[in-house]
Amino acid sequence: MNIFEYHLTEIKNLIISNQKELSLEHVDNLKNISLEVPPEEFNFDLSCNIAMVLGKANKIKPQDLAIKLKETFLKKIENFSDIEIAGPGFMNIKLSKSALIKNITKILENDKIYGFYKSDKKYNIEFVSANPTGPMHVGHCRGAIYGDVLANLLEFNGNKVTKEYYINDYGNQIKNFVASVYYRIVEIKNKKKFPNKENLYPGFYIKDIASKIISENNDIVIDDIEKNFKFLKAESLKASMLLIKRDLSQLGITHDNFFSETTLVNDDLVTKAVNKLKIKNFVEEGYLQPPKGESNNDWKKTKKLIFKSTLFGDDTDRALQKDDGSWTYFANDIAYHMNKVDRNYDYLINILGADHTGYIKRITAAVSALSEKKIELNCKICQLVKLYKNGKPFKMSKRAGEFISVQDLLNEVEKDQIRFMMLNRSNDVELDFDFDKVKEKSKENPVFYVQYAYARISSLLRILKINLLEKIEFNQSEFNLNKTEERILRKIFEWPKVIESTSKKFDLHKITFYLYELSTLFHAYWSKGNENKDYKFIENNKIKRNETLAVINLVAIVIQNGMGILGVSLPKKM
């Protein structure tokens, strides 16, 4: 039940059927009419811009038109009980008792889908895609949670979503990784010191991988890395991906598909992708200008295959080959995204780290070229996370090497706290994650405050010995909401707007902000009972007013749906 859509339809139908009576010649731009939540100081339920939209089209002063519309609305829309004209012509609308009861009842009856923003598209969301050369670090963590929650949101709306992980299991970094594991095996079995080489990974996690390989292959004899490379690569990657999947699982994250970069090479997909672009005349042989900041003297001018990405909005055309004729990493990425395009998704989404901003235009251009502009690629950047403990920056893990691992996080705080707080700021700004704050049992800790609101409602229902969503009967003539309940109800009605906005722009922090604001209103509502007995919810273990029961049920419904999307648990006792 989206009250904004419902009542907007009422308004539009009324305008169309009463066009002549209202002396309106132009009503063809009704799509620009909207219903919003009015500022709190107005004490109304809805705010409509209709007088400004139609006033401009019909050359009528918005305020004059608003006066005429007010009379018609109050006369012919029974769901409206009062209208106030504000500012340049906004119409602030108060809903009737019957409308409020109707809206409340529909939400209670459709609790699991309340907020639902209907869609039935196919999405591919690629996220995490961390190199399998080491454990997940805190930078991966934010993107991992963002991608997982975005998938939850899109699925909540009725879409089909594939959560995908791209395994970078080809190239020099893999050779160095396998070499590192090899030397750790030699160190363990032959007591030879791990060499101090620049290209090797020194983290202790490499030793863990080596130990695992040894324990699972008791008779292993490794005396030559080249001879044993294929075996070592397979075993090292398997062990590393198990560690990554463990970390993801502990964050409540699973993927539907793992795509191997090696597949691109083995199936010659890069050549196929380049040929596809050639046929479309999007690839040419030529020369690129030297990169900005690089002197012409240092620049080696080499003829190579070039993707004409400027045709699709990129700043410059992009090389598909290195100087030695081998494929660039970008060419591999094009091949991978051709595979995605061929899988017939409606939308592709890539969740990227802070260091990938410059990558967006070129890969977006590639998808546009490969799909003939039929498929949209949306890239979202997750900025850096700064960790603090005891008021100081949190120090790195010795086991992980030169970064803070997901396990470091999980050793300090629980999954719920990590998931909620990683989304408590817009993804495109840096996030300060304070371990001390997320452990507080206070208003200063948003995830606690939301969970505590639900726990309080659960405790109330236990006292009343009733279940959530038990049928609530209203007597319309006696139906009355106090000012606190009106504020909460308006916030409840706002929830579908939050879902709609978040679904369009992927601003997931809007959900955490909203849940915190709703919980704050509820806690204030609860506290009023301690200050004034007239505001107490129960008396002699019975609910005093059905309006109260309705309000706390609605709060619980929205918190359930919101935290379900976030993948955060809701304890009934705290």
C-alpha cells in the first residue's frame, strides 16, 4: 500500500473528470504532479504541487488555482478532510479518519510487501571481486555489504538478481601468489627461509594456505615450481577462495555465480569480443596520444588495436593491446562484459572500490557498444573506510600483511553492526567506523537503537499475550490519534517513498537513516508513557487503545522489512 500513489491517482482522476468545471484547458502534463511528505511544522499528511504544475500550463496564478482546487477536492474526495494552501501554491492535505483507517488496515494486511516498488527486471550485480591473492580487507567489506543489500532491495521489489564474483585468477599477480605459496611449503617442509623477494606476498595467511595444501596432500613432493605450477595454482586458489567465502559468509553474504578470468583465456573470449566490436566498426588500428603528464620523449608510439570508446561518451579512445601485442586488462574486461551481455540481463551493476573511479567511463562505453545501447551498466563506487578504536586509528593485522582484514572487524564487532554501519553513509563518501560507538547501547548507536525499538515492541506483545498483526478493529466514530501517533503514522506512510527513491538511485544509506528516524520517534512515544500516564500503552495487561496497537504494529512491520533488506537481525529481547 503506497498512499502517495493511491491518493495521487484519486487527484488525477478528479482533474480529468472535472476539467471543464475547473476551466482547465491543459491537463496533459499530469505526470509532473507529485505527492510528497509535507514539512513537519504544517501538521498535514500529504503535500501536492498540482496548482503550480497546472497553473503554469493554464496561465493561472498557482495560489488562485489552489483555492479553486481546494473547494473541489474537499467536495468530491472523501479521503480528504482538510486542505491548507502554503508557499507559492502547495496544497497540504489532511486525510480523513476513514482514509487513515483504510490505509492502516491495508498496511497491516500486506505487511511483508509494504514499501514494495514493483519491478520485474533481470539484474546482474558484480561485487567484491577481490583478487584471490589474499584475505578480504575492510575496503572489500563495504562494497560487499553494499552489493548484497542492493540485491536484497531489488529482490524485495520483485526483480531477479544474480550476485556475481569475478575471480582474477590469471596474470602476473597469480604467478607471484603461487610462488609465495610454494616458498611457504618449502619453508614448512624443508625448513628453508622464506625469501625476501619484492614480488612475493609476505602475509602469514600464505603460510596458512601452504599448511592446508600440505595437510590435504600428505605425500606431496614439491621440488620444482614450474613442474608443479598447475597443481599449486589450483590448490592455492581453492584454499584462498575458501577463506574469502568464509569471510563473506560471516558477513551474511553469498554469491550466485563465480566467474573465472581464466575462462576468458581458455575460451578465447577476448578475441571474440574484439572481433564483435570490429564488425560494428568500433575497433581500429592506430596510435594513441601519450598519457597526460608523460613526456613525449618517454612515450613509445606503437600501432595497436584501439577501441573507439569516445563514440560512447568516454574521454579518450582505449588501447586493447599492450606494446608487445598481448591483450590489455581492459580487453579482458570487455570480454567478460560481453559474456554478461550475452546472458540477457536488463541491467548490469558493478560495485567498485575507491581506486576505480577512472575505470567507469571506459567499461560503460564498452557495454554500450557491445549491447548496441540496449543494456545499461551502472557503476557504483564505495569509498574508503577509516577505522577507529579508543579514539585512535585502528592498527593493521599482522596476519593479513599490510591491511586490515574482515576477520579483524569480526573479531571486534558482530555482523549486524558491520552491515548496518557500513551503509550509514552514502557510498560515495568516506566512512568513519568507530568500534566504540557501535558497541554502545545508546541513541548514539543507530543499529542498537533500531533493534531496541523492535525489542521493546516484542516485549509489549509478550505482556499482552498477542502476536504481531493480530486483527485490529477500529470504531470510526471514536478513532482518534494523538499528535505523537500522527507523527509516527506520517513517517510510516513515507516508507514506500524511501524504497522508491532508494531503488532508483541506489542510495542505500537512506534506508538506515529512515529506520533510525522512525525508531527515534517510537522511543520518544514509549518514553511519554513514563512521563504521563495518559500515554501509557497498557493498563492491567490490556491495551488501552486500538490506535496504539495499530501504531506499534506498523512500526514493527517497517522495521522488519527495512532490516530484512539490510540483512540485519532483530532480537526480540535485548
